[in-house]
Amino acid sequence: MVNRIGRKAQAPAVPVAVVLGGISGIDPRDWNACAAGHGPFLSHAYLLAAEESGLAGPANGWTPMHLTARDPAGRIVGAAPLYLRDRSTDEHWPDQPWVDGYQAAGGRYFPKLVMAVPYAPVSGPRLLLRAGAAPAVADALIGAMRSLAQAYEFSSIHVDFPDETDRARFEAAGWLTRHAVDYEWRNDGYRDFGDFTASLSKRRRDALLWERRKVLASGVRFRDVPGSRVGETDVALFLGLLDDLHARRATPQPLTAGFVLRLCAALGDAVTLTFAEAGGVAVGTLLAVEGNGRLYVRNWGAREEAKLVHFETCYHRTIERAIARGLDGVDGGRGGPHKLARGFRPKLVHACHWFRHTNMHRAVAEGLGLYNARVLAILAREQARSPFRQPADGGGGDTRLHGATGDATLPA
């Protein structure tokens, strides 16, 4: 089902439609032409797997309302992944103080609009433009979201993990930006894993290599299952390990067998399930996805808190694989200062926010000023704790990596 959004006469006019009922209502060729080159999670196949499995469906509070924009010839030249949400579960930008603020004022925070890729906290464009599309297409998509929120009295709109280009577009339109610190590994042309570890300070290199030896000596071995070979037994084992970890942490584990099987069928060998096994028994697992020159560390599960196995599975082996495959880097997922000691570098990620009520918009803007200042201070501290060799110290470096955090208190 497609709803047209009326626009006042203005130049240049770009018609935008809301596609109700999900990504299946958009031709994959049109969507992918707009999302081309932006990684696996923005692909039609990923979103279809999430929606058709029910993972990103109304039962979990995700109602698709994707946007498409057309040129005068009727060709889709812009698109955006948009969802109506009646809760904030399974999101990566906490907003409970804003929920409380609306309720205290006698208002209603839900439903809200979220422009995001469900269950994939990966930065990238959110305003997807076909090559050659005019800048007015991006403006039309932003305006269409505001029109929806105004027409249906949605409290707010939130854009999760936009890239720097889209962040600038939203800020220019008066939206608010919130920062956070995540971590990524960058391939600086390393020939092999030894070449990478040689770039670290001696203390960090010795510690990392000790971790690898310790895991190997413990008898842990690794089994990689490419997506095209993943079967129901593999998925059941994978989800069992995820369930164990989340049960110990008292956190929800949203992934389902239907989603993982659909994901593997859709993306094939871009997906890898890794199992860490001791004595033939799986003790840890990782779901990783490759695409657009990067390796994405996604979901980790384990039967016990085996830190060294975690580091080896999620970081050391992914770096080794990225080097062997000539990839540009490894996306380490949300947060985690412990990643810094293993060669990952801190980076700034963002969310952009718009509130329909002017007073709320103003109050959040004031709070975000202090919040973002704290995040930038955290980023500066993390950058100063680099595990890499420093020319001035002969490779000693500063390895005091404990006590930092990528979180700050959410502004009211």
C-alpha cells in the first residue's frame, strides 16, 4: 500500500510516497539502486529478512513506513528506511528521560518515528539517493517525515547512526544531534596479523599475543560456517549460546531462528557463523557479516564469561580475516573500551532528533549541549590512550586502558 504525501507548491517539487506494509512493497532493484555501495544492512534483502521473519514487525513494535521519492519520469531516485514505533526496545539510543518528560507534561511520547536499520547499529546514509539524484531529493525526504509527524501528531522523529553527510543535512534542517563513541579497526595496509601487531606498543603487543597463546593452549578450536551452509542445527546452537549469555546478563535476546535462516539465505557467504569449541562442545559463537569492504562484528553468545575466547573470536580472528581478505576495516559494534587495547580505534557516531513540540525541542537541545561535551571528552581520552606505537616513546605507548566508557548520562 502506498500513500502519497501532498506538498505545497515549491521548486523543485519532489513527490514522496509512504510505502505501508513493508519493504516487500518496493522493487528490490529500485531500493538497491538507491542503497548501492552502502553495506549489507541497508540492502533490500536484509530489511526483507528482518521484516518477513517478524523481527522488525508490528508484534515487536516495528511498523514499516518506508519513504520513496520519484523524479518527473516516475523513477525512484530516493528512499529511506522508516518505522513507526510504539516502544523503544531493541534500539541503541536510550530515550527514557524523554518518555518521562512527555508524561510529566501530560503528553504522549509514543508512537514515534524512527529512521533506522533494525538490529544493526551500523553508521551509514539514511537518506538513500540514487546516483545522480538532485540534493532536493534528500530535502524532500526530510520534509516528508516532518509532514507525517505533524499530520498524525507523532511526538518526535529519530534518525539512528546517520553518516556525516546525512548528519549535516539534518542539522541544516534544524534537527538536534546526539553523539556516542564506538570502535572500529582500520586496515593500514597490513601484510598479515604479525605486521599489525608490530604496529602496537610492546606492552600491548605482548598482552595480545599472550591472549592468543592462552586460548590455543586451552584447547579451544574454531569452526566457521559460511552462510550458504548454515542449517537449522547451526542456528539452534547459535541461538542457544546467545540465549545463555543474555540470560546471565538479564537482557533480552531478540534474534529468532526464522530471521537468522532468512539472513543466511539472503546474504549467503557474506554471513559467517563461528563456533568456539572446547572438547567438541561449543562454548562461544559469533555472527559476522562482510560487505562494502568491511567486516561487521554483530552477535556474540557464550555459555560462560570466557573473556579470552571472546577477544579471540570477536576481535583477533576478525582482524586476521580482514587482513587476509584485503578489507578496509572491522566494525566492532556498539561501545566497548576493551576493544581499544586490541587495536580498535574510537570513533564518533550520531543520532539526530526532531520534536514536534517546540518546548521539548528546546529543552532537549539544552541538555544535549552538556551531554555531547561529555562524549567529546570521552573520545579525546580514548584517542589519547592509543595502543599503537608512539614515535616519541620508542614503542612503549600509554596502555592504561581501564576506566573509560563510551556512555554518558542522557539529557532530560
